[in-house]
Amino acid sequence: MAAVAPLTPQEAYYWSWTQFPALGYFDHPPLASYSIWLSTHLVGKSVFGVKLAAVLWSVGSNVLMARLVLDLFRDARLAFWSVLALNLTLLYEIFSVSPTPDAPLLFGWIGTIWALGRLTVTGQGRWWLVAGFFLGLACLGKYPGALLGPVVLAYVLLTPRLRHWLLRPEPWLGVGVAALVFSPVLIWNAQHDWVSLTFQSTRRLGEMGSRFKPRFFLVLIVTQALLITPYVFWISVRAAVAGGRAWLARQLGDGERLLWLSAVLPMALFVLASFRGNVKINWLVPVWWSLIVLGMRAVLAEPRRVRRLRAGLASAGAMMLGFLALSALPNLPLPDDLNTWSGWREGAAKVDQLETELRARGERSFVFSPNYKISALIWFYRQRPERTYAHDILGERALQFDMFPQPADGLKGATGLLVLSDQSQSDIDLDRQVKPLFEHVERVAEVDAGGARRIWIYRCTGYLGKAAARALPPNH
């Protein structure tokens, strides 16, 4: 899949971070970017090189999940069917080839639960240190890894034979290990006025409105059922409900309790959030895998349900293959900007050609767009070594693009090549947002990617500088 799937805007954005390695970044912790840096250095700058990072994380997650099932339940058949079901869902296959922060988050999450399982089975305190390492790794991948803290605490408190650990040093040493692994993010935030932690906390709270909005809950249910695929979604939800009943009846074993808590605590948070705002499809990535294990265990325990297992997973596989076929089709025309990948290689080639002509005439130049996703895609496909810019050129906040180093001589007086597309994220008022910042603006090229994407390039001469952009009226 990684060899044929197209590059998405978000993947290009995370790749752009690798051009300026740092201890942390504005949007998320750095682990996804570190892995992209490694994979592109292993196989070269290519779409496959970027996606290989996610493949490696996915392999690790699958191995840990299989090992966890074997350690807790000693059931190779359960391990096989659980891993197979996981890899036949759209949600987990998407993030198996998309190197977003969710890939290392999932690896660290499963690793933490695996270490707790080993602690439960062996009673050896060293597994607290392993759990701390994986918990720190999860947080170094994405901030929601911190939700593992309540999961771990709840599991210890609800498991009588583990409560004595709270009076021993090993769990607290594990917390220290987690903090040490996560320390690059803390150091970077301390050096940058805590912008990343503030951005993620205040933005998420700001997205949660004060009004009750049940439609977002319905959207969550529908999208997750499709992404997990209906059969796997059904057995997972049944497992969540059955686990709750077994816990109330005090019939939940230690292994089942660990997996159940790993899922239901973060799920409860996201479900509650869905009544106030839109919960993104990737937020539940850490949730479903453990319910899939519990759901598959229930299926394999009932012979009448085993007969439906192959048909259910076959339907999941058919949905996954259909998605793969659609995404692999070149220049696929889709409504509502759903095709995010077509045309950018051709657009970047045209930008390189125009910039080469400008440089040949002795003009200083730079490339920018009104959206960080477009800028990242153009940047990735360009053959020239220079970076691209985003809406920071227009005096607007541009996420990580604001944090990248600026040229020593500045851009004032240079010619900008503005890249726009027929996507809604490219909407811009040239007269009010662009022309006041340049001496002259004219369209110089158009690229048509087989009817799936149209790209326009404008030559904007005599940039007045970021000081002039910041001086524009608010909401310009």
C-alpha cells in the first residue's frame, strides 16, 4: 500500500519538519517527524520513503499486539485472528501507511499495555520501567498519550494484587523514565514560551462549544463504523458492553480488565466530547485495537459465531481493497476537495521552471501559498533545495511555518510565486490580502491535472515585507 498510495497534504507537512530538525514542533511532538527523517534517509526522498516510516511503526504495533495476546491469554489462534482483523480495517490500514503522529502514539500505547500485562503475569517490578519507556514514547508521538496515565492508575486500583505497587519505588521510577523520554518536548516548549502545549490545549477547548450538539455524536458513530468496518465495529462494541457487565459482576479477569480499561476510558472522553464538537476520525486510534482483541475472543468462544467470522472479515477486506483502489487511481475526480493528492507534482515542476527563469534574470524569489498544506506539497515535489512559505507571508499565523528559520537578508523586495488551486483551502482575496503587499501581481501559469485539479501560479513582484503584512487591518 505504501508503494502505491499517494502523498497526502498532512504527510507532506510532517515531512517539511524534517528539513529543520528540532526537539519539538508547533503542532505535535517530534517522533513522527524523526521517523520520516530516518526512512527518507534510508530509501531517499520519495512518497514511499515518507510512508515507510508508518510501515515500520505498524510492524512494531502488530508484533507488540500479538505478543500481548499470547502473554495474557496463551492463545495463538486469538493472536492470529485479532491481528488479521486489525489489518482489515480502514482506520488502522490508513495509519499503517500514513506517517502521522498517530502511528508512534499507537506503538507506544500498545507497548505500555503490553508491559503492564507482563507485570501482571510475572510480578517483576522491572516492567514498570518498560511501561514508563513506552508511555513516554506514546507522548513523544502525540499528546493524547497522556491518557495512558489514568488508564494505568485505574488498572492498578481495580486489580487488588497490584495495589501494593503504589507503595513501592518501581512505578514512580517508571514515571521518571516516561518524563525523560518526553523531555525533548518539554525542553523545546520551555524555549518557545510553551506554544505547542498551549496551542493544543486552548485550541481543543475552543473547538468545544457550549451547546449540546448530538449530531456530532451521530457523525462519530457513522464514521467509526465505516472506518473500523461494520463487522469489526459490531464485535468491538459488543465487547465493550460485555466487559462493562462483567466488571459490574466482578467476573472480569486481569487481562480482560487491562484491555477493557485501555479502550473505555479514552472512548468515554471522546464520546462526551462529541456532544460538544467534532471528534476527528483519528482520535480513536488508541481505542479500538484492544476491543478488537476482546471481541475476537468472544467470537472464537462461540462456534455459531465463528462461522460468520470469515464472511465478516471478508467484507472488511473488500472495503479496504476498494479504498486502496480508489486512492491509487491517478487524477481521480472527487467532490468536496476529497482528492487532495493530484496535480502537485506537475504544479511543483511549473513552479521550478518559473523560478529558474526569475533567477536567470537576477531576481530574488520565493514560493508561497495561502495554506500550509499546499505549501508543504509544493515544497516536497520541488527539485530546488529552497523552502516554501505559507500564509505567514500574508501576515497570518501559519503553524510550524512560523517557526522555520527565516533568510538572513529577508524577503523584502523579492518576487513571490503564489500557488493557488481550485480547493476551498485555497480561497483568498487577491485584492485585499495579496496586492497590498506587492508592487505588482499577475497570473503567469495554469496547470490542469487531468480534470482532477487546477492550479494557478501568480508572479508577485516587489514584496513589501512581513512588517507591511502585519500592518494590514485585522480580518483583511
